[in-house]
Amino acid sequence: MAKKSTRRLLGSLWGYLLLASVIWLWFLPSIGPGVIAILSGFVVLYSLFQAPMWCCAENRDGGLCRNNAYGILLGCHVRHHKWQKIKMAVRQQYWGKLGRRVFSGVGGQAATFSAFAGMLSACVATATLIAK
């Protein structure tokens, strides 16, 4: 039986474990591309909405918020910060600013890498599934 703190840590980092298993599944010929595409989709959803990282929304004093947030698209517990990050993701003129803020911490870098890896894996698995 695992300790409660270990279960909580694994519960918050399940997407990274899933990404590692998706990479491992690519080398098993018995697993079909449909399963890999679905699991890769879950990795992307985890990265966008649940991966632990800093908020990095702009405060009233011009600094960046360092509260804990979840995912690339969601902010911290402050309602304005949640909407600020979603607006930055939707409006094209703010994509560069959002990218700089997401890459400001290790959590954001890991979430972004796993989102890109998941999208690439899902696209390749879907193309493989269609080609068959």
C-alpha cells in the first residue's frame, strides 16, 4: 500500500507517466495505432488542462503570478487569471507572450514538451491507422 503523499504525487503526474508508456507502446508491434492515438489524446488533454505549473498571468503591479496552476491553458485560483490565459491562447497577437510565460518554469516546459509529443504521436498513429 502506497503512502497518501505518493498517491497524491502520482495522481498529479499521471500524464507524464502516460506519455512514457505511449513512447514505450510505439516499440511493441502487438499494440495497434488506435490505442496509441487515444492514449496520446489523453496526454494532450492532461498537458493543456491538468499539468502542474506556475500561473504566470500578469498581476496588477506588472509582475507575473507565481501561484500554482493546472495546465497550459488554465490559470490559478484567481478568476481573472484563468480568463487571461485562455484569452491569450485564443488571440493570435498574444501567442508569443503566452509562449514566453509558459516556458518561464520547468513545469511549463515539461507540459509543453508533453503536449507536442502527444500531438505528434496522435497524428502519426492516426495516419498509420488510416493508411492500413
